Amino acid sequence: MSRHLVRVATCLASSALLLLLPLADAGAAPRSPIDPEPAWVATLSAATGDTAWANGAVTATRGNAVFVSGRLDSEAAGSDITTVAYRANDGRILWQASYDGDLHGSDNARDLAVSDDGTLLFVLGQTPGDLGRVVTIAYDTTSGEQQWTAVYGSWANPTEVVAAGDRVFVTSQRQVDGRNVYATVAYDARSGEQLWEAQYGFGDSSASVRDLAVSPDGERLFVTGQVRPAGTLGQYGTVAYDVHTGEQLWDAQFGVPGGLAFPEDIAVSPDSRRVYVTGTSDDASGDTGAGTVGYDAGTGQRVWSARYNSEFGSTDAASALTVSPDGETVYVGGHAFESFLLSHLVTLAYDADTGEQRWVDLYEAEGGDWNQALDLVARRDHLYVTGRAVGIPALAFGSDGTRQSMVGYGAGSYFAGRSQGIELAVTHNNRTLVAVGHLRNADGDLEWTVAGFRLR
């Protein structure tokens, strides 16, 4: 790893790097829920001309650590999965680990999760072999020592990993007998032993898995993606499993006959009674909008569905979803196209019980062309949003939808490649918001960038 440059900097006020976002309404400004300057910024660079991608972030359930995983690209050595542990209050690197698969080719991290007790970190990635295999790596969160590695399947494209109790769950899109299926695997969290595998699909039609979530009570696992029942171009396909046995409990589809629908994100209510899915879906007239659906988590019965179509009359899409800590609000983020070269970042709030829209916000960054929400975090009475073209991080909202003063670190145009926020995490003590993204350095190379902001 000597070819990689790691640096951490304490940030002072710098108008060249910080962009203050305007308030949504004139008049007295509500106090920002976050300090206007990052307390620290850490960047990870590959060798000159190479690329460093950060693909996810998660905070430990105890302690003061933040974990980020991605890949470092090198023409000489290919791509390695790289994982870094940062101290959340100052960005100091606690440990760094890399994974190079048995074929020494292009390895790439896709997601990561922390065990309930905070002692194990699970990194999900793809490693070469048989047109792609799924690799899950377990690390000790304190030392970074690798505990076990499990390699699964062939013709497989991993998407998400979650941990619950003594188990860790991984899902991937896999080709079996010439057709694509959701492939979901449960491992023992301590040993890496495979406990069960479940597959889901529709006959000879293709299935494309997207996301998974575990109910807070630890009893059900939910997986969503796109399936293609007869007579459709694609629908949301959501399936529920018993976490202990892998038994399928129910499945549900969402979409209109002859229309196209593709889900992006899934979340479960804090009381484990509801599961919500959002993405992009056509209506009966063929208009494309952001479609969100709520199900009874026990039966799979649809409780409500909602669609958002902006005033621009073009394509709208959802890409991220979260539920408020009190379970009363479902937040959805995405984008609305005004024209081919201009989209607005969309943030929506729905009543979690009825699906009634509470508020909507459209945001266009100054100088930005493609604005899109990529991740949402709801904490206390605030919602934080990050995405493309708005810097790292991006927006903060009150629970009533008021856009509050906020800053973006490294804000700029997505197409110019200057900045992109991809994921947010809040430490367990609600003191630090950690934003992960990509910035281009002075040489034009991509660096993964992690910024820590103080919460008030």
C-alpha cells in the first residue's frame, strides 16, 4: 500500500471550498443543525493517473469509529478492495486493510455493515472468476484484523449486505440455468459458515436484485429488485424471508401492466410493521415518475402507494429512501428532469401510515447540471441529503420540510467531475455527520473524500 497517499486535514474557513446554500424562504434563518465548516476532511488517493472510489460508509453501533470501503485502481496492480476505519471526532485513521482476490484481478467493494454489538465489520464485494463471484470479508472493528472470508457463486453481481443478531445477509444478482435470480445468502457472523441460500425469480424471465433490509425485531429479511412477470416490462419484486431458515414468507409486485418499474431502495419501519420500497415506475398513461409503495411487513399486503411527477412533465425518479426515527414519515430522494441536460434534486416526505405527501423540495445547485439525491439520513428532527452536483454533503431539512442553511464541501458540476456525495452516516451519539464522496484533485484524479461535520 505504499503507492497510496493518505492524508487527513483539519479544515479552517475557506470560501474557495465551502459553498453556503441559500435558505428556502426569506426572513429569519433557522439555526443550522450542522456547523458550516467540516471539522475534518480525509482523502485517499491512488497513484498518479489512477482512481480511488469510495462505495459506502457506516458508523459503528458503539465506540467512535466510521468505516468506509471502496476500491483503489492501478494499472500495475489492478483494483483492490480497500477499507479504512476513521475516528469520527477528528478523522484520524485507525486502521486500513486491503483485499486482493485469488485471481489478483479487479476486486471491488459494493457495501458494508457492522454487527449489532459493534465488534465486526462486514465488507461485500465482487472478485473475478466464473464471470464474477461474491466475496464477503469480516474484520475486527478495533484492529482491522481479517476474521474470515466467504466466496460465493458464479455469474454473480453483489448488491447489499446487512447484519442482524448472529447473522449477516448478502444478496446478489446471479445467473442460474440461463436466467437471472435474486440470490440471498445467510452466514454465521462469527465463523462465516453459510447457513442458508434462497433464490427468487419468475421462470425464464430475468430478475435484477437491488437492495435488502432486516426488520428491527430481527425476524424478517426483505429483498427487492426488478422482476418481469408475463405482460410487463418490469415491476418491483419484493420478497420476505424468515431470517432463521430462509423460508419465503411472501412476495409482492408493484407496477402497471405493460409498464416499466424499477426499484432502488427499501427500508423497514422502526416497529417492524411496515416495509417501504421506492424507485421509478410508469403509470397507466406511460408517464414516468418516482413510485413509492408501503407493505404490511407480516403479510406483504399493499397498504399504500404514491407517485411523484414534477411540474416539468418529464422523467422523475427516486433513488433513496429512509424512515424517520419515530416511524411517522417516509423520506424519498431522487431527481426530476427539466431538460436533457438539467435535473433537479427532489426530496419528498410521505405520511408513513397513509402515503399522503407532506412536502416536496426541488433543488438546483448553482452551476450544476445533473442534481440527484443518492442518500438520506434522518436523525432527531432533521433530514440530511447528499448526492450529485451539490457537494459533500448537501442539504438539511427540518421535519416540516424547511430547507435550512447548509454547506457543501467541494460543490461543483457532476459532469465536470468536481464533486459527488454518495453516502451519509451519523455517529451513534448524534454528534457527527460523516459524508463520503468523490472529488477530483489538482491532477484531475479521483480521490475518495470523507468529511466530518459537527451536529448541534
